[in-house]
Amino acid sequence: MLAAREDLVDRISDIARKRGTLYDYVNEVLQEAIRADSLGSSLREIIDERGLIKAARDSGFMLIPERLWYEVVDKGYAFLGEEWMENLWYETGQWYGKYYSSLEKFIGEIRKLMWEISELNLYEDREYLVLKCISPNFSISHSQLFSKFLEGAMKIFGCELVEEDISKGVMNLKFRRT
């Protein structure tokens, strides 16, 4: 006999009926909680990470080794032309802006999905919105392209770029609401 809230017991019982028996389901849940703990995580952390991976997949992200990604981006930028690549990243940023539908949701999801970014902050500075992004592994070309991605998304949220300061791994973008 396990002590638990009645509403939780009712929901677990409903799930268990669909999957077999309450005994088997409760044992499975407890076994997975123990396994999560042995990995140094909680079930909540593992489920949140699973949700993150699903959100990434649903929104068109894919996993690719960092080294390959940066090499391909740098070579593409050099050989395909800056303008073509910048337009592609800008348009992709617009798509993601529309997909996430709110600036707060966009920034929050990008923070979660782009592990290599150590800082992505948006704050108000008088009449401007300032977007600061730091990623130590970004090359200068990747920094320029990612800033175009952010600019494209911000355009969807009614913001026009008025000033940019981009260097290797550091992007400071200032926007005015239109």
C-alpha cells in the first residue's frame, strides 16, 4: 500500500487500466524512478529533457556534431556568398518568429534549444530593445549569420534593427519597436 493523493491515484489507475494492471504500472514507474536516480537525475528532469527534444524535432531542429556544423557554416559563408547565406538565416529567423508567435516564447525556446549559447538576454534600454547573445564557439561568420537569424525573428515581433555590434562569439543587437 502506497500513500498518495486521491486525484493522483485515480489518474494512475486510469492509465494502468489502459496498459495492464495497477500493480505492474506502479512497479514500472518506481523502477524508472530508481533508474533515473542512478543516472543522477529525477524523473522530472528526464521528462523535461524529453519534452525539449520533442519540441526541437517538432520545430525543425536536428542534432549535428558541433565541429561539423561550424565547419560547414564557415565554408558555406565563404563559398556560397555572404548575401545568400545572410538572407537564408534571416528568412529562417522569420519562420521561427512566426512559429513561436511571441517574443518571450521565441527567446525562451532558443535559450533551451541552442545549447552552445551561454547567454541570450533581451532587455529594454530607454526606447530600444537590446538583444545580447554570447557563444564562445561561434566564429565571426557564424556570429554574423546568427545575428541575421535573430534580426529576422525580431522583425516578426515588430522590431527593426537600428544598431549592431558583432564580433567572434558576441552579438549585441539594438532594435526599435515599429
